[in-house]
Amino acid sequence: AAAKQMIDARIGCLLVVDEKDENEIVGVVTERDCMRAISENVSTLTDSIIKDIMTSSEDIISAKNNIKSEECFKIMLANNIRHLPLVDDSFVICRVLSIKDVAASMISENDRKVHEKEEEAEYWQWRATMLDESPGSYMSH
């Protein structure tokens, strides 16, 4: 059922909540968890219980929700994970970032930096042109 939910929602990770308190996260189940369960015992996958294949809350790697994309990427690489829950100051999960989210953010951040450098280069080129053409400039003689 978890794999079907992920396929239908086009996501790779589900938060597992306590049956009695939907605000309490008890684990995370990912595509990788489902694949591992399939590879270990195909015949009983349909009989598997989420708690048997999920990563329990004690083992979940998370980060603060104000973390930079580059830091998320480092955490994900160091821990061989593709999903990183972000928590607030009370350690409540706000959202789950996928490696795709992080890559897209890093690309857009890089594009912004490149654009800023291009604008800066254009400004300095314009300024040099203005100085060269101004009366009294050593270049105008």
C-alpha cells in the first residue's frame, strides 16, 4: 500500500505517523525501503507491515528547516539518503526534501550567482567605457 501511495503521488517517501496521534512521526518509508523488502522476500511483500520496512524515528536523519541547499546535499551524500526531513525549532517535521529538490535549488542558486557576476562584469565594463570617454581622462588623449 505504501509503494502504491508513493507511485500515485509521484513521491519517493512517506512519513509514518502514530495510529493514535497523527502529529507524532514514528518513521519514514521510502522507495528504497520498498525495494529492499522486495529483494529480501518477494512472496511476503503484500503481507509486510510498514513498521517492518520503515526507518524508525530514532534512526531518521533530519536537519533544521533553515539549512542551505549545499549543506542538505552534504548530509544526503554522507548518509547515502535521498530524502531529508526538515524540522523546526521544536523538532517538528515541516517538510521532506528530496535529492531532486536540493539539486534544483542548488542549480537555481548557482544560476542566480552567475547572473549577479554577469551584471557586475557589465557594470565594470560600462564604467571603464565611461571613464575612457570622459573629458580629461588619460585615455581620451
